[in-house]
Amino acid sequence: MSAMLRVPRGLRVRFVIAFLLAAAFGAVLTAGLTYLRARSAILERAQDSAVADLRAQADSLAPDLAFPPRTADLRDLARQLDRAGGARAWLCAASYRGGEPVAASRSTPPVPEELRAAVRRGGRAGYQYVEHDGRPWLALGMPVSYAGAPGRSGGAGGPSGLTVYASFSLDEEQDDIAALVTAAEAGAVPALGLALVPALLAARRVLRPVRLLHRGAQRIAAGQLDTRLEPRGRDELADLTHSFNAMAETLEKDAAELRRMESSARRFAADVAHELRTPLAAMTAVTEVLDEEAGFGDLPADTADALRLISGETRALGRMVEDLMEISRFDAKAASLHLEHLDLRTLVAKTLQVRGWAEDERVRTDLPHPVPVRADPRRVDVILANLIGNALRHGRSPVTVSTRAEGDRAALTVTDRGPGILDEALPHVFARFFKADTARPRSHGSGLGLAIAHENAALHGGTLTAANSPDAGAVFTLTLPLAAASQEQR
């Protein structure tokens, strides 16, 4: 039942259905009004014709009637009127001075009391539609006037006190009315069929600009901001097309300006990082020499502390410059991969050993099985170092590093026992320079570590995601494609 009552979703179908419903309503309304007018005209014609015939016959027969007429005289008059009805085949009755109507035949329908009262009150012909033997009939009543009538006060055509009634079947008129209904029903289907043609043409004319706007919007969404549509006509749809073109032109200009500004910003960052690289290298070399002198105790304590502070900040600035250079390579699509067949467990072990975390109780590993991958060891090391270092700085130990194979992917997770990541910060953890804790704007990192790790994962055709563990703590998951040999063994 729900499928039968489902409203069509297509705009064309709904438009055509609405057009056909409107056409059907108009046709039904027109047919109904035509039917009522035609029915009224047919019945009025039958009534007027019968009244004229009855008047003519009564006027010709009544002068021969003796006054006051007896019942036999009234019956004889009714019989003569019946014979004069001809093809109309009416059945008549007559009454004198409001008496009971006298009919010539027992099959004559009784005269309705309402009709008798109306004729008496009005003093002129009246009629009433009745049903006799399950069929529609018309009952007529008419007072008879003629010259020389008893009680005449003067003048021609005075009332005689005689009233004649006639009843006849409306079968022929009913057949004519039924033929009208049949003709209307027979013409409704072709009319709807003919209405379908202009409905389809109108739907096509209206929906064609809508389809063009839809396709244009799809091309705009796909990045083809130079898309323009040709307006046709001067109606509302043409105005909508003009508005679409204006919107597309504005979007194209804004996008071009944004690309220009973004390109300028990237080029500026790359240029600044490149220009800072040489002086920072010299500053780093100098601070290393001064660190050595401070370590020998040849400098006053305050001077040694100041040198160590400068040395630390110089190294942090150097790391930031290197991160900016790396980001600029990603933006320029210039980052390269040097792929090797490796065991992911080996990469984890080397990263821990190089960073001094292999013997650190704060870092634990779960590396049960070999996980062969084809990856760039330097870039994977950068990912691991960023994830583990981030967990040690912002989480709570112990930090667990685990590897496993899942289908055709190698998965590596880094889990800490800290408070986790705020829900509102989760979608932004890999954004550049994003800091989840805004209360501590100054940190040891550059704010680019997780962004670089995310770019390196994408460069390998992998993914890097962040989530919160049900047991508290943040979980970072790196996935890489398994090596082909590993997939064949599985």
C-alpha cells in the first residue's frame, strides 16, 4: 500500500500529473456545467411544449363542456385529452372548482397535492417533477379560461373554474440526458490524452533550464568555475540563469584571488625558511661551541645559563625552519619517496633506538608478528617520532606502540594513558600550527609535526587518524599498504 501511495519524485512527472489534474478538473467542471445547462434546457423545452399543447387542446375542448360539469363530463374531457396527447402519451385528469381530479384511466398517476395547491393559489399553469413506477414523470396543472364562462365578470377569457392536469413520462428526455453524460465520459479520455501533449511540451520548456542549472551547478562543484549558461527568454528562469552566471563569475574571481594569496603565502614561507636556513646553520655552529665552553665551566653561571637558553631556542628555530621547508615541499608536490621492502617492526625499533626511547620505561612495544611494508624509512621514522614524542609530551606514560596486519593494510598504533583529546579538537589535530591547549601557546614543538606526519602517511597511500581510547588516552593509528609479497603469503 505504501508503494502505491508513493508520490513520484521526478519534477517532470509531478509537473505532468499536476497539468493533467488541472486539465481533468477543468474538463469535469466544464462538463458538469454543460450537463446542468443542457439538462435544464431539455426539461424546460419538454415542459414548455407540453404546456402549450395542453393549453391548445383544453381551449379547443372546454367550450363544448356543459356547466357545471358532472363527473362523467370531466371523465369524458380527460379521455378526449388523453387521445389528443398523440406521441406524448400523457394521462390527463380534470377537476371543477377545486374538486377531486377525475381521470379517464385507472393508470393515470395521482395528481400531487402540492401541484393542485400551487395552481389554485397562482391561477396559472404549474408543473412538478414526480417519480412514477420508478421512472421520472412531469405533472402539469392548468386552469382553463374561455369567453362566456359562468361567473365571468366581463371581458374575454375569464376563469371557468375548470382545471386540467396531465402527467407524462420523461423517458425520452432522460435518454437525451444520459446520451449527454455518455458523450462527456467518452470525450474525457481523449481530452486528457490531448492534454498530455501540451503538458509534456510545457514540462520540457520549464524543466530544460532547470536541468541546465543542475548540470552547471555540478560543474561548479567539480571545480569548473568558468562554467556559464546561456539565458533564454525574459522570464523568471532567465533571471535565475543570469543570477547563476553572476554567482559563478564571483566564485571564479574569489577562487583565483584565494589561490593567488595562498600561493603567495606558501612562496613567502618557503622563501623565509630558505633565507633563514643559512644564518641558522651558522648560529647553531656557534652555539654548539659556546655550549662546550659552558660545559667546561670557563664561563660565569649566569652567562652559561643564557648561552644554554639561546642554544636551545636556536635549535628549536632550526627545527621549525626544517619543518617549514618540508611543508613547502608537500605544497609544491615536490616531496619524493624512496621505497624499500622493510618490516614495520624494524622501523619501530630503529626509531626508538635513535631517539633514546628503546631503554625508556615510558615507552612499551607490542610487535608480535612481522608486518612487511614497502615504505620510505626516513619518512616513516618522521611519523613515528612525531607520534611518540607527542604522546610523551601531552599524554601520560606508558606509551604503547603496536603493529599488526589487517587485511591488505599494515596498522601501527600509538596509545598513551593521558586525558585524551578534546572532542572539539579531534577534527583539527592534523591542522598546521593547531594547539589543542590554547592556555599554553608556547610549546616545545613547531605545531607542524602532526601535519607533516599526516602528509607523509598520505604520500605512502596510507592514512593517519586520531581518536580517544575507551580506557582514556589518545590513540593515533597509521595504516600503510602491505607489501605485495606479504599479501601473496596471506
